[in-house]
Amino acid sequence: MKIGEKFEEEIRNFLKTTGFENVNGGRNFKIGDVQIDAIGGFGENVFIIECFASSRKKEGVRKKLKEFKGVIQTIRNDIKKHPIYGRYSNQIFALALKNIFPSDSDIKFSNQKPPVIIWDPDFIEYYEKMSEAVGSYTIYNILGELGIQPTIEYELLVPALKTKLGGFNVYSFWIDPKRLLKYAFVARRERKEENYYQRFISKQRIKEMAEDYIDKGKFYPNSIIVSIEEECKFKSFPQWKSEVDVNLKDIEFGILQLPNKYRNCWIIDGQHRLYSFSKSERQHMIPVIAFEKINKIKQAEIFVDVNLNQKVVPPDLLWDLIGELSPTSEKGIISNVVKELNKKSCLREKFYIPSFGFKRKGQLKFSGMCQAIYNSKLCKKELPTRKINPLYDDNPEKFKKKLTKVLNEYFSYLSRLFTEEYKRGFIFTNGGIAVMIYYLERIFRYLGKIPNKKNFEKFLNPLQEYLQENYSDKKALESLRLSCNSEGGRKNKTNEFVVYVAQIINEKEFAMGIPTPLEELQTKIEEVEFYLREFIKAELEKKSKNWEALYIPQDIFIKLQNRLRNKSPYDKRTEKWQFLTLGECRIIIDKNWEEFESIFNTRFDSKNEVLVALDKLNKIRSPQSHAQKAHLKLPKNEEEIIKNFIEKIFECIKK
């Protein structure tokens, strides 16, 4: 498929996912005699889109605009006869661009009659990401940005209270969230507008909130905060005040009519709560606080105040409560498992749990242990690699008992295995416990069954030896603990431990998906091979344009010819020298040492040292070495030698 046709298909998919209806177009689709790349409708509007994927030549946009404008009147005349698109009363023409941005003069020209809207790559990327998160509700944001408003008058009326705050009219009301979604917008900084202030919506967070909250019948009690762009109509009913005893002179009750305009309600706070309803069939009324006609600067100030000054609820308290309020949910099970471990086992009273009393010195974060179990997916039906979790049970109580039992056995083994110094310094610290949970998940993933004592011995004894060898003193242990203060650091240390143990027990699959030190070296050596080819070609071509025939040994030259002749149709190499292997580069350097001596002597002591370095690299690079699955690492100290050789070779050839 050509790049132009592929882009046309992308735009048609873009229309479908963002909420357009009756999407069509392509090489065989025409309105009258004019071929249409993409077309889709919404409401009373039909969008006719010309697609242009090109290099970054700005003059190409102007030419395309002229061609497109030239057929617009023909399309307008013929589309009226079309059985589907003739029903739309308003035609909108757009030019979609890929790999090219319009100049200011292009935009000015596009606005001249007949007008053509330009969808540049930023516009398309932004709304593609939005559609991934909120689906068909994206259409309302697109129409609002383009200034296209509802053509059918629709009164959005809600009962509301009205007052004044900071000189602004403020309304408080309840509304069906799916009605509000059609008029909502978030001032996201990714849209590259100067005064936009929010982060982009999180697809995953919206999905989780819909599934874990709304779909389970829960509701949001706190208000969404919005700014209404235009002045609202408000019909007051003053007689209600006679029904109350207190003086409410600053509050009015009445009917609020929200303006009939897409993107009229700018969400200041609560975007994920609102958009989570786009992913759920269930719904409930949501409370809204609406400010009338606040500029973006003031909106941003409110956004900062709400998010910076509010008191965050301690995670330990939240995890404690969820165990009581939702004991059969995933997080509720985790909470109660850790509470059980905190009552007995080697982890007794290790964690600060608010409902267990006041915090004592040295206690660990209850939320840290809970979050680590949650992140490791040990409480889900499937582990991170989509393997079935052997612990899982549909019965929450049975599942809780199984998870409690295996964690108790696991940490009891760790407690017996490690000395007090290592337990206090790492194993039973906030970061260390999280790492050990992630390490346990790796054991589950590899075994595909609940581990027993022999399994713990197999995977934990080598780890104990590794820690003693590499973190033998107090300073090193402190460094290890500090490296696990962040989630990224914990994942890195888990990977480090898994790779080492996989090497010791000679089971590479235990470290599946984690780059081993040897694999990382192989990648670096492939880079050396690439640059060495370039280097040899550049140096020998200075001597003669016919350098391949003069300087490459005959047997290698014939092999290169055959490789070029028999290459895959997907192989983009076009020259014989581009097929040189690292071993063949080594032979060419050896045979023509006088041409390379002055360059390599800047970092190497002799020709022999250069050849030894290339031999060592080639041994790791060669396919035969790759086949030796047992070897995940080099002999002790060999890795540093290889890294040193790589560094010295790069310093020579990159000059």
C-alpha cells in the first residue's frame, strides 16, 4: 500500500474512532466525478477530507489547497444527489496533513473562500490520543474547536443554586454526566495553547475508574468544577426563601439554562471522574460547581489551588479502610492479607496500620506492602505475562487464605535465610519488601505453580549469596536500600536479582524479557560492527575508488557478492561492503594494517592488542555463541575487559 493510500485509511479510521458516522472514502469512492479520500458526518454536518502525506515542503500545501478548492463547488453540487451524504445540510471541507505543516500564508489562503479547514499532524495526533481515552465523545471537542455548534436548538436546563464568589457568578447543580460530556472541554497543555493548564487525560485511569467504580454501582459524591464560557440564563424563584428560617440573601434558587455550544463547559477539576462515564453503561447524577465566564488565567489559579492546597488522605488510612469497606474486592483482599501477616508470622507488627493503634518507631508503611502486591498482580487472575496466576481463586475468602499462606512461608524463609544485618538493612525495609514481592511474582511466573520450600531454596539461596558478595558492608547495603526508594529503582533491582539468579541456576527463562548483561554487550558489539564497516570503507576509499577489489581478500569479496545478490527484498543494503561481518572486518584490518596503524595506535599498544580485542568481540557476536543458551554472562572480570575494548575501538574509529 502506497503512503498516500495508507494515510487516507488512517484518516478514515480517525473519523470512525472519534465519533463520525457514515464514514467512507478511498480510491474507488466518488461524489459525482470527484474521488474523495475520506468523508464522514455528524449532526447536520458532513466533512469532506482531502489527504496529503508528503515531505516537509511547505509549497506542497499551497498547491494541494488550490487543487482541492478547485473541485469544491463541483462536490457541493453533486453531493446533494447522494443518497446518504445529500441528507446533510452543511458541507465542511478539510485538508489532512502528514509529515508536513502549513505556513502562516497557507493558513491565510485556506481561510479564503471557499474555506478549507487544515488538520495538521498535531491536530490529528491530539484527537487520536483523546479518542483512545474517551472514544466517540471526542467528536464534540473537535466540533467545538472548529467553531461548529449544534444546529438544532436544545435547551440544557437544570435546577440550580446561584451565588457570588470572588466577584464571579457561581452555580451549583446536579446533571446527567453524559449530557455534560457533549459540552465539556479540558484546557490541556498538550494542545499547545499558552494558557492551557491541565495534563492530558489518562486512558488507563478512566478505564479503571469506570470498571472499578461506576460499573460496580459506586458514585462520586464530590463536585466537578467547571467554567462556563458564556453568560448563562437563570430564572430565579425567590418564593423558596419563605420556606427556610435563615437569611439567605446571597443565594438564589432557580432554573439554569446552559449555552447550547460545544466545548462551552471547561473542566477545571474532575476531568477523569467525568470522562469515566464515557466508558460505562451505568451512570448516576453528578454534582457540579460552575463559574460563569472565568478567563483561563483565573481557571488555572483555581486548578492550582484545588490540587496544591488540598490535604491528601494518608495512603495507610485508605488501604486500612478499603479492607473494612470492600473486603471481597482486589484491594480489600490485599489489605486484609497484610493485616493477617501483621498479626502473626515473621512480619508481626512490622507495619503501621491505623486501626491497629498508634505508629511506633521503625514500623513500615502498610500502604507500601499493599501497593507492591497490587503492582505485582499477585491478586489478579493473570500475571503480567498473561500467565494464569496459580494462586487465584474465585472465592475471595479462599483466595485470601492462599495468598496469606504463601506470603507467610516466603517471608519466613527470607527471615531464616538472611542475617539481622541484611534484614534491617534491606529485606525488611519499605523498598526491600516491595522488591522481594516483585521477585516472588517472578518465581510464580516462571514456575506456573505455587512455590514450595524447595523452590524457595532454589531461587532465594543464590540471591542471598549475591547480596553477600556485592553488598557486603554497611555502606553498600545503605546504597542498595536508597536505590529502592523509587518504583523505578525497585523494578531495576528486581531485574538485577532475577538476571543474576538465572545465571547461577542456569535457567535463562527465569529472566525472560529482561536484557541480560551479555545481551546488552551483544547489542553494543553489533553497533561496533556497523561503525567498523563504515570506518573501513571511509579509510580505504581514500586510497582508491576500487578499494573493495584491491583491499578485500578474494574469498571474502566473493561472499559479499553472493550476499548482495541473494539478499531479502526487505533488506535495504545496496553495497557489497555493507554485508561485512565483524570477523571479516578483523581480517581486512589484519591484512591492511599499514593503512590503519596510525589510527588504532592512538588507543592500542600494538596490532596484536587490536586483533585480540576484535577476536573477543567476535566470539560474543558470532551466531555460535548466541546458540549457547546456558551462558547468560561472561566469566568474572571479562565483562569489564570487553567494555573497555569497545570504548577504545569507538574512540579510534569515530574520529
